[in-house]
Amino acid sequence: MSGKVLALAGGIGGAKLVLGLARVLGDGELVVVGNTGDDFNHLGFSISPDLDTLLYTLAGLADRSRGWGRRRETWKFMAALEQLGGPSWFRLGDADLALHVERTRRLASGESLTSVMDHLRRELGVATRLVPMTDDPVRTRLRSGREWLDFQDYFVRLRCEPAVEEIAYVGAESARPQPEILALLGGKDLRAVVICPSNPFLSIEPILAIPGMRSAIAQCAAPVVAVSPIIAGRAVKGPTAKMMREFGIEVTATAVARHYARLIDVFVVDEADVDAEVPGEVECVTASTLMVTLADRKRLARSVLAAADAISRSR
């Protein structure tokens, strides 16, 4: 089938499927919505970790061993900063630093984040449209006990160790969805919406928290497919499983399916979760969802698109 595919993604896990989709779809057919709830200002720079992970992955520049940043990175800036007693808990590589400098410069000149990311992806030879969920500031914060933590403090500085009791998406209530996203969701040229296997609470919910976004997805004419980030009771990477336990949610693909109920048409689970139960209105599809190689990413992308196309044909 033809038409555009809209993918919602966070960082590492989402970027893997996004790359697979980009490789099996034609130029211009994929539009990626990146989470900006992780964005923050650090050392005077505007940093967008999830958008940058998506950008580097699509450009073939990502460091696969670390899962973030650029490959073959050097660290002279960080070494010099440490020597001066500066904060070194958030690592900025020398080549990566150039991206943050250029984004900060362009934002300060009055460009929108959407415009900046479009410029950056073109300069790095990325054909896929990569758009932030909003050009307005939204910041994910987490409560542990009586303390509210900024996302990067929790995720990087404290290495996800504090128990999370509550999450807030500060600024989301007044943020405006990126117009291109709503136009695509309301149009007739949409083949599928794909919710990538990113953390539902930290990567996908910030996107859905933007006013009008959830309803636009739920009401769009195209099939909505979500891929489970949980395989056999475990998260492949990140604090998803830990957070689910802290929220009193069972760590299963079934629980994730319930979380996305009334929003999705298809839920894709790993072969290890063939017995997963999904809400009655949702179709469950089994595939190999562990993405180790590029072939794995492309195979899963084809399975996701096939599931969406089957729904379209049945309507």
C-alpha cells in the first residue's frame, strides 16, 4: 500500500524501528515525531537527546555500543571541563558538541526547533522528515518521595535509581502540536501510525500529552499500530520494567496493551509473548521484536506495515 507512515518515537528503542521503517519505505514516506520532554539546557546549550538519537541513527552516525551519541567520538572537551571542575555527569562528545552549538545558535536567532531539526537532518543527508512533537517547551519531571527531579537528573545523573511515584509533563497543557503532525493525521494520505517500542511513560506519553494529539491519533482514518517494549517480562533497555513495578503495573506485554487501549488497532508482541492478552477491540500480532541487527529492524518494520495494511484491507 502507498501513503505516509507517521512514527512516534523516543530514543534508543524507538530509533531502531525508525531506522527499519526508513530502510523499507521510500523517500518521503516516513515522518518521525520525536519526544522533546527530555530536552534541557546544559552548559548554556539547548540539548534534545531523543531527537539527536533519532537523527544520528538515521544518518548512520550513531554509536551502537553506547546507544547514544556519535560513533568514533572524542572527549577532549569533557576532559578539559573536568580539569576545570565543571559538571561532567552529562557527557558531550567533541563532534556531538557541534550539533548543540549550532542548534543553540539557530534557536537564539529566532528559528523554531522544527526548522532547526529540518536543517540538521538535511545537512546530514537524512531523507526522513524528523519533527519535534511541539515547538513549545515541555519538560518531563519525576517525583521520588517529596522530591521532583528533572528528567536528565533522574535518567543520567542518578542513573534511574530513585523510585518514581509520579510523572509530570510540565508545559504540555499549553503546548501546541507541531502543525505538520495534525495535518497528516487529519489527511487522506496516511498509511499507518506506528507507536515505536519506546518507554510508554517517558517517551510516548509526553507526545500524547500535547492537547489534541491523542484525539487526533485515535480519530485518524489510518490504522494505529503499537509495538511492545516488553519481551517476556523484561525491557530490552532502559527503566520501563522498573517503572512499571514502581507504579504497581505487571511487567507484561498485556499491561502495555491495556495502557494503549482505545488508541490502537494493532498491538505487536514478541514471539515469547504469544499468550499476551489484549483488549477485545485490538488485534494482536506476533513477530520477532528484538532488534539486534539491521536485518532485524527491517524485518520488524515489514511486519508492522503488513499488520497495518491488513487492517486497512479489512475495513
